[in-house]
Amino acid sequence: MHFGNLAYVVYIALACGIVLAFYGLYLFWKNRVMARVAADPRMRRLILRERPIIARVKTALVALAILLAGIVLLRPQWGESAREERKEGVDLLIALDVSMSMMARDVSPSRLARAKDAIRLMADSVKGDRVGLVLFAGDAFLQCPLTNDLGAFSMFLDAASPDAMRLQGTDLGAAVSEAERVFAKRRRTSRVFALITDGEDHQGALEAAMERFAKLEVTVFTVGIGASSGDYIPLAEADPSGDSYARDAGGNLIRTKKNTETLERIASRTGGEYVDITESLAGVYRITRAMSRMSANEYGARVVKERNERYQIFALVLAVLLAIEIMLPGRRREV
């Protein structure tokens, strides 16, 4: 036997104990009053015309009823029944740029930190939907498969950094290709792909990837981040010369700029929308509002075993006991 409200056993026991205590005080008070009225027990029974055995039975029934009420509140359960639970929602796959350019501080505290804040806001706004995470720089991989476990998703997101990528640079085509691989096995409805990046692309494989991806009929949002004027790329640790910013092969400081044109082109190719989160996260709400208008997509079913509620049996016994207590004649009939 299990109890559905076992977590509240202390409170239920306390409530039953208080009721029993008050009932005991009532009986004590009753006996004290009768002792004053009639000191002789025979005189007391004559006045009240009580039946001692019936009186004790009624007292026991009330006490038992209070205990049964506590058991009912605990919700006893035994036995199991199975039911099928179907889950519905929208699939949101987010591709996050973790190249070194995302460490630029033209957005406070950095482009990557602002992008993570935007992703958390998206994930918190899609209750009941599934969300997944792709990390990309010079390559791309699925960091977190589509899931509705936001706790696990948040752990994967917190771990995202340039250190997670062996190959640096920025390959938007690799990010789109990885998203294509994820969505290729899914139904062709209620799917959203959000690409969060500064828009730089060093590989040139984007056009071919977008041509394939467009056939999946996935709603695409490109999310740009970074000031138009750009910024230098800070290094995690200063090099031996003491320089704390990245330089190219010629020794020149590398300045990274947001490429808005590329991101707008990606969105237009897929019938999606471009939003910018450089100044604020307001653009994220355009994505979540668009998702809320989409029809839910059934993405799975599972068999759930549930314990059968049996408190009704104890509630019925409780009602019978109270009925018996009421119907028992507490006094002798006058002849």
C-alpha cells in the first residue's frame, strides 16, 4: 500500500491528534459536569438514562471515525493501471555560434553571454515544447537533442564556450547542415530553427546547405548580435608578448563585425524572419509569439502506470461508522 499524500503525514497526524484531543476534553468536561450534578453513578445513569455499553461504543466509533478521516486524507493507493500519454508541442532547435568572435565585448558583457540570455528566455517561454541545442564554430555538432527537460538543456547551455570546439572560425553552412540532420527525421510541421550568430562566415558552404534545408519547410529565425562598428576579439589568456587581443597572421588586430546581410538572406530564403538582440532581448518575443501561433505537433507517446486510488473505500467505511453512531440509541426509552 502507498499513500498519495504521504508528504503531508505530519500535518494530517497533527490535525487528527488535535481533533481527538478536543473530543477527549469534551468527554472529560461532560463527566466533570455530571459528577457535580449527581455524585452517585447510579443516580447519574438514572438522570441521563444512559446505557454504559452503548455510550462506550459510540465513543469508540467517533474516535475510529477520526482516525479513518486521517487515512482518507493520506489517500491510500494499491494496484496499478496503465494509460497512454501523448505529448504535443513545437520543436525548437537553436544553433549557437561559439566561435572566438562571440567573445567580443561590443555587447555587455559579451556577445556569447547575451546570446545565452536570449536562449534561456526562449527556453523558458516554450513550456511543453521541445528545445535542442547545436554548437558551431568551424564545425558543428548537436550539444543537446530535442527535449522538454529544461534542466538538462540549461546544463548543456551553461557549458557552451569556444573551448567546446576543436576547429575555430565560423561555418554557418555546418550549423545549417547539422540542423538539417536533426530535422530530417521529424514531421514536417511545427518546427522552428533559430540561428544565433554575429553572421560572419569563413567557409562559404552556406548557400548549398540552405538550398537543402529549405526543402524541409522549417520556420527559420536568424538572430544577429554585435555592434555594426564591431570590436576586437579578446583572448582568454594574454599571449607571451602580453597582448590580450587576437591578431591575424600579419600581426594585425582582428576586428569582428556583425554581418546583417547574410542573416537577412538566410531568413528570406526560408520564409523566416531576422531579429537583432544587440540592444535588447525584445526580438526574442517575436520568436516566442510566432511559436505560440503554431499548431502543436504530436511528437511521442508513452505508457504511464498509475497507482489506483483506494481512499473511497475508507471514506465509505467512515460514513457507515458515523451513520451507526448517530442511529445508536444512547438513552433508554421511558416506559
